[in-house]
Amino acid sequence: MSNLDHGKFTRVTTLFHSLLGLDVFLLFFTGYAIMFNDELWWLLAVMGGASGVTAIHRITGIGLIALIVFWIVLQIISPTGRGNFSEILPGKDDFDAFVQDVQFMLGRADERHPNARQFAGYKADEVPLLSYIGKGVVFIFSIELTLLAISGLLIWSKTGLAAMFQTKAAAMAFVTFHGLLGVIMLMGVMFHVFEHGFHPAFYPVETKAFIPRSMVPEYHSDEDEEPDTTGIERLSLSPSWRTMSSIFGALTVIGIVSVLIGSIFDEGYPVPRELAIGGGPTSILLTIGINVGILVLGVGLVLSMYGNVLRIRWERQMEEEREGPAATDGGREEPSDD
């Protein structure tokens, strides 16, 4: 490991991240199995048909609400939560960082703003908990998840929704809003998977999202003094990174574009025209593209599971190191010949 892998989050945060990721992936798989039931007929069949996939979608929706409530309560009652919440609130420095980033890209600034730093060439204490981009991602995802949960609850009963909005057209507009949020978030999650799974410094998975900071030292070195940088200059690219990142980047773009186009032309934007599982003619290319999008999400789910496997292996390794030689022979002493 390099100093780039130093943990930034608590154990609770990393576990919450894993559970939220699993829940969101299941919501996408079930929601789009319903929406694109012609293109994703196999996914609909795997999840038990229309009734099965609807039940799973509702269960995972309840799970999402439970996670949101848990996280809000944790931020209120936990000193660490309150401290971290204050750190992720955007401020003037974040706005300045955005402006300086634009100037940097245009060649009018010599370096990036400190609030734009993520890892390259800096010490751990010189890198903010979240850059202004990271803060934006957190707030966008939080707003989208909250609105998805609220709108999902309201459209749980189609009859109740229509009664609430008096007309079917108004009810459909609300359902469309729910679907629109899903489409936007789906594209963001696909890009998130690519960004954090195929970054050259972390490929194939960014361990700091899964291994808490209590388990990872701030720097890795045999020397007593902390090095001047994160150690990014000592890293070498994985032989497969260039090929795999190019392939997966192309798949991500294809998936995002296909889902967006499919949501417009398949059966109305961005959900079916009727409050029921629809059907209709589809194109082969669009079918392939939408399935590619599901493949990208599947890879994201696998990487999330792999990150948790790494965490478990890391915990076991640390436990063995604490126990010392006794851990290697099961803690039993060999009987003497006397």
C-alpha cells in the first residue's frame, strides 16, 4: 500500500457506504427491469417476474428509507458525525477552488486550489476530507436519494397517487419525476463506478472507501519520519489498467447514452406512459446498449463486494500480526518429549 490508501472515514461510514451501495444497485436492477422490461427480459425473469421484481423494489426502497433515517440520526447524535458534517458543508474556499480549477485548466493559474486536492503529491493532513467535487457529489446524491425515497412512497399506491393529485395526468407527471431522478442518478452512479474503480492510483478498487481509517496508518514507511508526499511518485501502473480502463470507459459511455435514449423513446420519458409494466417494439442496438448499462452496474456491485473482501482480509491480517507467532500455529504449544 502507499500513503494514498490512508483511511479517511470511520468504520460506521465505510459499512454504511457498502450497505447503501448494495441497496441502490438493487433499486436500479429492479427499477429498470420494470422500465425496460423488453430489453431486460432476462433480468425480469431472474427476479421472479413482474410480481417478484416489484416486491424486491419495494423492499429495497424501505431499506433505503431506513438507511437515510439512520444516517441523519447518526449525524445528529454522534460527535464524529457532527464534526464530519461541518467539514462537508461547502464554503467560500470551495467556490474559490472551483474558480481556480477553471483558471488552471485555461492555463491562467499555476496550481490547483488546496480545496481541490485529492491525493496527488500531498500529505494526508494537506488533503481535505472531501474536495469541492466530492462535496458536490455527496450533496447531489443525498438530495436525489431523499427525493427518490419520498416520491417512491407516494407512488407506492397508484390509486392513492391519482386521488392525491386529482387527475391521472398530474399523477403521471409525478411518476415521471420519480423516473427522471432515477435516470439522472443511474448515469451518476455509472460514472462513479468508473471513476473510483479505474483510477490509475487505485485500480481495481479504492480501498479507502471500504477500510476505515482506524485500520490504516496515515503513512507507510520504514522510516521514523513521515514522508513529504503521499508516495504517488513511487506507484507504477498495473499492466492491465490501460486496456481495462479504456474498455470500461467505453462501456460506461454506451450505457449512459443508451439508458437516456431508451428512457425517451422506449415508452415515454422517462417512465412508461401508463402506470403499468409496458411493452413494445425495441431496437437491437438499444437493447444491447441498455444491457451494457446493466453490465456496468453489475461490475460496480462486484467491485463493492471485492472492496469488502479486502477489508475482511485486512482485518484478519492485522489480527494475526497482533497475536504474533501464536496465530500461525493455532495458538497451541507443541508437546515436549519429556
